Amino acid sequence: MSETTVPECKSEAGFDDFQKVDIRIGTIVDVQPFPRARNPSYKVQVDFGDLGTRWSSAQIASYAPEALIGKQVSCIVNFAPRNIAGFQSEILILGAKDTAGNVILLTPRSAVPNGQPVF
């Protein structure tokens, strides 16, 4: 098993900066292949309840698509949309790499309503 290098901490951010980031819980409802992406990725649609559904280009190919459907995830929902290989990515799905380099999604321990803010 290889060890993942932990990057240095980024520069200090104030609490006001943190309050600008809108992190919400949503449920993955669709996963599509994304062969045009530079790194192995999927196009992932996430349901945020009253906020509607949004799409992300997500480098989470260590998961099988069928294992992602129905999974609740933590996402940043207020970043400006980003064009990734011709695809409009509207949210950022949060995760961390394990020691093997696989992405592990940040998920709630128990089910929560879609759109619930993380604080």
C-alpha cells in the first residue's frame, strides 16, 4: 500500500471566508461516463431537494457508477460553474484520498434531507 503525501496547509482564511462557502448535502441520482475528461471522471447529477438538481464533473472513478446512485454526498453549491472538457460543472463534490490514492466521498453518517446545509 502506498502512502499519500499530505500537502501543507493553505494560507489562513478568516471565518467570514468560510461563511461564504455553501456546503450542502445531496443525493446522487445519475452517473454518466465522461470520456472527454483529462482524468478518469464521471458526470454526476445530485439532487438538493428544494434547490433542484445540479451536475458535477467528478474524479470519483474508483467507485462503480451503480454504487454511487442513492449515495448522499457533501457538495459546494455556490462556486461559479466551470467548463470542463465542454461540460458545465455546477458543483464540487467533496472527498479525500485514502492511502491507495482512491477518492473517498465525504458523506453524512445518517440520512439527512437533501439540501441540508453543512456547518
